[in-house]
Amino acid sequence: MTQSPLHQILDHANRPDPYPIYAELRKTPVHHEADGPYVISTYHEIRSLLHDPRLSSDVRHLASAAHDPLAESGQEEQTVLPPSFLRLDPPEHDRLRRMANRPFGPPHSPHTVDGMRQELHDIVSGLIDGIGDTGRIDLVDQFSYPFPVTVICRLLGVPREDEARFHGWADTIAASLDPDPDADPAERGKGAHDARMQLGMYLAGLIEERRKQPRDDMLSALATAEGPDGAMTTMELLSTAALLLIAGHETTVNLVTNGMLTLLRNPDVLRRLRAEPRLAVPVVEELLRFEPPVQLLPQRTPLTGIRIHGVTIPKGASVWLVLASGNRDPKRFQNPDRFDPDRRDVQHLGFGSGIHSCFGAPLARLEAQLALSELARRLENPRLLEDPPPYRQNAVLRGPRHLPIACDGIRP
Ligand code: HEM
């Protein structure tokens, strides 16, 4: 029996190359299987829905019983973290995002990200210096994972030594984002619920410390801020901190790894990047189009019937927006399956679009630009040891679990 497109997307065997499935899906821009979600796969339709205020990010509006472990509701709200602003609609979304942004970006903190440039550079240099045996390097474990984790810990003020504690919780929560129709929802829900609870308790302890003794970090700023929007409640603060911690490291790892994999498959671009580090800016933009770390957004729902491409999506239905497919839509990008950093018009969907578009984008861009330009400059004659490499299970946050590479040495 042939699998449905949804099962094909979720099937781990297709993780190395899901793009032919998306090409097939785009023949029906609004695809609906009985009892399943409405899957949107073309660029203009995805973008228009991302800007449509009738499409909610709050799963409590979903009609189906499919319970989302990340957004507990009702009576549980007292014991588990409430939804973060990723899962809220205006006006709550806007208020919390504004407050989170005060210590992070313009207009109040225009220098936070750029001010980390030297620190990011030092972390990258330290990780490359520590590589050891160049005959077999796992780029994920030795570089792409520890780098963004260290960065988000520094930014938030979470002790890096605690990584062993929160790594497991973050992984469980990230895995629960995967809409696996074959998994037991109760089992997954419980796992994510427990992980969220433990992460919440851990962050509550840190926030308590920062309230008493503020430091120069984002947790302290959020815990002590009093702007025109007032202060976040403790529960809002916990959800925001958990969101930043998880979003800050479960995505960038894949951008850096997908980036190196793509460069090694395109040695001409790798050579150019080595000679011309400024090429890292268009390389990273094209990567966000070509191999986006967030492949699809599986939790949106209409607040009222929405008609799009001749189909009416009913209120409360589950909607998936396949960003990675929109990014390869030939109606929007010429030669979409070609990796081309010289592409002039690269308004990709890799960071989403509209009011929820990625909050951490300036940091993620800078991290990936520094990481890839330094890897290109310092690794001598790098090559892939496995192609395709082994992939993580997750279809939403897609990327290699390991990237075995070798090189002839490390340049100073
Ligand atoms: C390459 C790395 C990253 C990618 C590809 C990525 C991608 C995305 C995407 C696609 C969204 C939109 C979600 C939606 O519309 O439902 C999003 C939202 C978000 N991202 Fe990122 N992200 C990355 C890195 C980061 C980092 C480093 C941080 C934190 C510092 C971060 C924090 C957030 C937050 C807080 C939101 C929610 C925004 C909102 O709901 O208003 N992300 N990200």
C-alpha cells in the first residue's frame, strides 16, 4: 500500500531527502486527508496564512481532542507551565513578545546580539581548537550542539554546567513537537508534561536567585523589569524562559549542521567561503531557504472558516504549514532545488513570517555565519565520511543526529 503524503513526511526513512514528497504535495496546495490536518505546501498560500489573523497559534482552539502537551490548559495551568507566546494570539502574544524583546533587541537593547560577537567567536574558536582526532569528527556532538547551547546559556544566565540536567527535558519537549500519528498520545503527552514540569521547577529556582541577586543576563532583566507593559507573572516568566532555552538550541544546531553538510556537498561554495568570509551572510540566508531547520509548523487552527485556493478550512481544523516546501516552490524561486548563495531574491520562510516570525533570528543568523565561516577557514580539506548522515527522528526540527567528517588538520 502506498503511504499517504503525511505518513511519508513523518516516515524516518525519508528524512535525508523529504523534498520529492513536498514537490508531490505542491500539486495540491491545500491537501486534506480524512480526519487529518489541512496541509499547505505552496509559498504564497503559506505566507498568506502566516499573516492571517484568523489563523490561531493557540491549540486550545483546536476542535479535535488531540491534546497538545506543550500547551496545557484549564485546571492544569496552576501546576504546569502555561503556553508560551509562541502558542498565544494577540493581544497576549504581543504583550509577552514585547516584554521579552526589551532586553534582547531594538529599540531598547539594540546592541545585545552584536555585543555578543566576540564572545561567540571565542566559543567557536575554543570548540574548533578542542577537536582532537581529525580522522573522525562528529560535527554535531563536538561543535554544532555545544555551540548554541553555550550561547543561549550565556544570554539567559543559565549555568552551562547544568546542561546535563536540562538537555533531556529539552529533547523530550522538542520530540513532542513531532506530530507522529502512530505514537501513543497519552504516553507522549505524559513525557512532555513531566519534562515541562521539571524544566519549570529548575528555571523557577534560577529566577528566584536572579530576583534576589540580579546579574547581567536576560533572566535577571526579565525577572526585574517594569516597563509600560508591567512585569511578567512568575508563570509567564517561566514559560518565556523555557521557550527561549529550547528554541535557542534545538534549531541552531540543525542550521549549522545542515550548513556544513550542504557546503561539503557544494565544494565550490565552500572554497569561496574560505577565501571570502563575508559570503557567510548570503550562504546562511540561502541555507534557511534550502535546508530550513524548522520544516513545518504543525499547530495552527482557524478561528473561523478560511477559504484558500478554493478550499474552505473549517474553524477548529488542524493546519500544517510546510515551510520547507514553500521554500522550494518553483512558482516563487527559480531553480528551487539548486543551492545558490548568489540568489538575489531569497525571502524564505525559514524563520516563519508575520507576528510569530522568529524572535531569535538575529542571534541565529550571527551564530551560523560565524560558525560556518570559521569551519571553512580552519578545517583543512574537510570531507564527509557518510552521505547521507544519520538523521534525528524529528520531522519538524529536521537535521542530522551525527555528521561524521574528517579533515587533514586544523589551521590556527
Ligand atoms: C536557525 C535557528 C532558528 C530557526 C530556523 C528558527 C525558526 C523559527 C520559526 C520558523 C519560528 C516561527 C514559529 C511559528 O510561527 O509558529 C520561530 C519562532 C520563535 N523563535 Fe526561532 N528559530 C531559530 C533560532 C531561535 C533562537 C536562537 C531563539 C532564541 C534566542 C529563537 C526563539 C524563537 C521564539 C521565542 C519564537 C516565537 C516567536 C513568536 O511566537 O512571536 N529562535 N523560530
